Amino acid sequence: MAFTRATGKHRAPGRMTRRGANIAGVATLTAAGVIGTLGSPALAADLEAAVAEDTTPAAPDSPATPVRAIVIDDSLAAEIDAQADAQRLAAQQAAAAKAAAETAARAEAEAKRKAEARAKEIREDKERAARAAERERLNAYRLPVAGSPVTTGYRTGGGLWSSGSHSGVDFRAASGTSVVAVGAGTVVEAGWGGAYGNNVVIRMNDGTYTQYGHLSSVGVSVGQGVAPGTPVGVAGSTGNSTGPHLHFEARTSEEYGSDIDPVAYLRAHGVGV
């Protein structure tokens, strides 16, 4: 195909031709398929109408091939340029939109990652706090009978005890009063204990032992784990007893005779007696 200036009476008298860069631009648009895919049917029709068969004879040494000449006026060329610019702008806008979407997706993913990390941190903090609270609860000590005073002190002498002195302390407790473990540990004795009547002995978590005597009934069994405040029985007056009360002992071992001062023991564990 060759681009030539229109001549002869068959061309419109006022039509202008675009040469040089304009014709080269049309050739480029034609080769790239832009003209054939113009968004405006009217523009495509105008361009088609501007293409005419030219019967200009070929040079003697050239093949006798008809030459198609394209004649484009200024308004049509401007419309073609505008269409090309619009396509480039649309492509740029699409690329910018895609980049913005990818940036937004990355930001959303990062925000989600941070939120999950923060939620995990909060959950772990709560779990640590719960474990700490549980340790504190298990390490806490309390009175075996809530709000009860000591009525008979440690090492009080008299004929009521076979050893000649009191091996523990007595807490005032009416029959049926709940008796609880003073701290966390494991039950090593639960049942009849001779002069102690119905009694419970607990090996505490710190390696010491506590005893609860003269119970009317026992509420735990050997091998059972207890926490501070776990009910172990009900106060009564079984065994060698002159009336309802709780006999409480603290020992360094399970054996009789290893007793230590129960009041000092409880105070050492933060209990006000």
C-alpha cells in the first residue's frame, strides 16, 4: 500500500491531505489494528470512505499492483488521535486501579495479621493471668473453720491428753459446722483415728501435714486432692472429746509426735489467727 496525494477531478475540491508524520501515523494505526477496532462506528465508516482505489500505473520496473491511497482530512485525523489517546488513558487508568487494588489487598492482609497477633497476645495474657490466679489460690491458706477462735492452745497441759499436753489447737465449732482444708494437698488418711475420732490427715503441697479431728462425718477419701477451702468433713465430738469442736494439728510428718505450733504455722502462711 502506498500513501499518495489525491489528484484529479474525482477528488473533492476542498479536501486536504496529511503527509509525513500523519500518513505514517495512519499506517502505524492500520498495521496495529487500531483503525479496524475504533470504538466509534461512524469514525470507522469515515475512515473507510477515505480509502479509495488509485489506478496510478506502477513504474515500468515495478509490479503492476494497484496502489491504495488514503486521504485523511484534519478533523478525521484529530478524531483518530483522540481515540488513541483515550485508549492509552484507559490502559493507564486500568493499571493504576490494579496497583491500587493490590496495595489495598496487602494493607488488608497486614492489618489482619496484626489483629490476629494482637488477639493471640491478649489470649496468652489472659491465660497467664488465669494460671497466676490459680497458683495464688492454691498457695493461699485459710482457717479450718471460718471466723472461729482458738479455744484451747497448743501445748496446753492436763490429764485430758495421753502425752500430758495438747498436740494441736481446738477451734470452736458446733456440731454440723463445715470443716475445710486450710491449703492445697492430698488426703492420706480419712476415717476413724482412735482418740481423734473421725479424722482427716492431708499432706500439704509444701510437704507438711495437717490433721482435722473429732469430726462427726468425713467428706473426703484417701488419695483425693484438695484445694484451700475444700470441705473435708463436719465438726462433731467423736473420739476422746468433751464436746463439739475441731481439733487441728500441723505436723512435719504423718506420724504422731511430729507436731508443730498450728497457730504459728497458719500465720506463716498468711492466715490471721
